[in-house]
Amino acid sequence: MKVYSNKLSILLLTAVIFCLTACSTIDVFEKNTPIPGHEWNYALQPKYDFTVSDTASFYNVYVILRHTDAYRYNNIWINFGSKFAGDTLQFRRLDLALGTDANGWEGSGVGDIWELRKSVTQGPIKFNKVGTYTFTLAQIMRENPLPEIISVGIRVEKVK
């Protein structure tokens, strides 16, 4: 009976250690906005608030876009706005490649829906101040409303 008790204790201890080492936090912020009728109008400019508490870490910032296979262009032009509380909103134009005629759509697809994550910066960045940052997305293509866009969003990942 003593051997059985020792084996059970070792098994229980191993399970506890495994569970404790497997538990880690994932430092990711992601919000998506569905596009009504899958037609992104100029007037729809989703805003996302992201709170920074760690200014020592680096972060990757992405735009997330879901579109159908019927989307007519290989790219999308987006005005990406960012601001820190109290500061003025600063916009940057992004020309995001979605695919090529030779290679098809970038990203991952299921059926006729494609999802793509594109970096907004050329590498990881640091946020200089603790507090709330606001990100804004606006489509600035020549076509309005822009058809076949299902949703747009922002993803901010802390670099480990």
C-alpha cells in the first residue's frame, strides 16, 4: 500500500507542477468591428482604446481585416489614427497589400472569407506614457462604400 501511496503522491505533484508551469498570461489586446452590410463607408471610423501600464516592454501593433473572395482590389488604403489621452490625433496613411494576381490572397481563408493581420509599424515599438491610447481606422479608397469588407480591427501584442 505504501508503494501505491508514493506513486500517487508523485503523480499528483507532477500534475501540479505541470499546471503551474503551463499557466501564463497572454498579453494581447484585440478588438474587431463588424462592417454593416459588408460595405465600409467613409463615415464608419472605428475607435479602439488600449491601456498601457508597462512602458518598458515592446509591442507589435496590427490592423486586422476580414474580406470576402469577391473583394475587387489587391490592396486597401487605410488612415490609421493614434493618440494618447490629451494629445491630438495623428493619422498615417497605410497601403496594405492583401494579395497578388499571381499568388492570390494573403492571410488565412475559410470558404470565401479571408482574414489578414498586417503590422502597422516596421517592428516592435514602445509606448512612452502610461495611460490610454486611442486607435482609429478609416478606409480611404476611391470607392465609397467599399464592398466586401466584413470586419476591421486592431491587435496589440506584448513582445515576450
